[in-house]
Amino acid sequence: MKIDGESNNYWRRISVGCTIKTTVYLLILAFIFFALLWNRNKYTNSSESLLHGNRRIHQRTSALPLNFFDPKHQDYQRLVDLNDFYFTIIDPQACNATVFLLVLVSSAPNHLHHRNIIRTTWGQQRIELKIFFVFGRVHDKNLQKDIEKESDGYGDVIQGNFLDTYRNLTYKTMTAFKFVLYHCNKASYVLKIDDDAFVNMPLLLNFLKNDLSANGTDNLFLCNVKTGSMVNRDVHSKWYISEKELSNDYFPSYCSGWYTLLSPDVIFRLYATTQKLKYISVEDAFIYGIARQKANITQKDFTRFTLAYRKEELLFNGTYDSQPLLFGAPNMSPELIKKFWLYFRNMFVLRSLGAFSKK
């Protein structure tokens, strides 16, 4: 078939046009690819600066000898200096699947209002979240019945057989750790927190997924670090520690106990080390200071991402809007926790904290 010059030019123009379009499409795809790669490196580098290079690895680490954590093991009945420990309330199947963020709330047995506020605000059900409230036994039979009823209704109560007192806070934290290791060791991250604290949960989840890893990490220990704390020798103080219990005049640096964000391998090392030590009642200084130091664990101070040491009332006039906050402050009332939750619920949620890593 004969093709005249006009037809030939037509097909040549079509061919050139297709080539140009293909080239443009390829350039656009290349631009998108390198933009995504640059963005990923930006977040990775800023996260490493933020956390001093925490390794991004899978949640299963060699530091967790999972075969050790069998309820039939003799350690299951040991809790520091107790040899007859057991859970009085626990659902062994409550955490049998992979959990992204496990939240363990240290709660006073009679703080039902605190727990309900948490359940309906920052701790409300999410697919990535599993939350439990931890406390010890009580003398009051009516209160115990109320606790059992609460457990039946919500399925989120963990109770150990130690008496729930301030001097037994170490037992409470170790009970929480024991639960992680024996009954919820598939968690990627663990938040241990008091029932009078607030969590900016959407931002925290974004931080874990985008600044760290959706698969978990290791060597993670974030908190408000306290340094230079003297051992209290006042026999009338609830923080009293005798020289027989601890001869040092100062504690090593330690995490304030109202919140700690940890990876499971760090929990295992803290737990295993504390189990070998003589009991001390000042739980945060003991577990997060003395045991931490002996286990050669490094903690990262995250005070600037909390409202601790700041004026809470300034939050609501926008003073702190330029600084992302993951946590509130210790000793918050249930009403203030709800007020915080309502405030942050209407705030834009950052995808990452990386931009604030060097501030």
C-alpha cells in the first residue's frame, strides 16, 4: 500500500508525540520515586537524631527468650522477694494476638472513675491498641467484688496477690512486666503509665509508626529522666529507704515512674535484673534506676514532649501549640484528663516528630 508524504508526516508526528509523552511520564515517575526516597531518608535521619540511633528491627529480638516465659516455669511464682506470687485476676487469652501498642496502667483499686475516664478518652478501643489496668489485692471485700464485676464487664483488669499499698509499687510494676513477658510478648511497644496521666494517643501512634517502625524496635526506653536524686532517710516519709536497704546517698539517674515507653527487650532486661535484687519500695528509682544501671540500659529523656514542669492552663490558650506534646503531666484529675482529650481531639495530628528532633 502506498503511503503519501502527508500520511507519512502524520504518523511521524504521532510517533514523536508518543515518545514525548512516554518521556514525560517516566520523568514524573522518577521524580515521585526520588521524592518518596528523600522523604523516607528525611524521617529516618531525623528519627535517629531524636532517639540517638535506635535500631529499626522486627519486634521479635534475640533478647527475648520466649521459651523461658512459660507459666509452668518456676519464675512465674516469683516476684522479686515473693515466692508465692499469682494473678488473682487475669485473662490469659486477652492478649494472644499481635499487639502494636500495649498500654499498662498502674491504677489504685478504688480509682474506678479514673479508669472509666481513660476508657472513654485517650484509652478508647483502637485496632492498634490493647489496654489493661494493673493493681494488687484489697482488704475491702465489697471493693474486691466491685473489681471483679469491673473485670467481667471490661476484660481489662490485671490483679496480683500482693497488697496494694504505696510501699508495694515495685510489685505492681513488676506484675505489669510479668504480664508482658508471659502473656503479651507479641507486643511491638509497651507504654507503662499511671491512671492520673494523659496520652495524646493519635500523635503517639504516629510517632511509633513513622519515626520508629511499624514492626517495632529494640533498645527503646523513653521517659522523663531524673538525675541527682538523694535517697530519702526520713523515717516518716513514704519514700524512706534505710541505709541497710541502700547504702548509697544518691540514686543513679532514673525514669520518673508516671510514664515509660519501652520495647519488650528492655522490659525483659529490667525484669530479669530486678528479680535478682533486694527489694526496694521506691519503684521508679529501683527498677528504672538501680536495675537499669546494672543491666546497662540507656534511657532517653522525653520531657520536652510532655507538659511536666509547665503551666497546664497555658495549654488552652495556644501557648504550647508549636511544641508537639505526647503526654500530659503527673497527678492529673480525671476531669483535667478529659479536658486535655477534648482539646487535642480538635488539633491537627502531626505525622512525625522528626522536624522537632534538634530543637
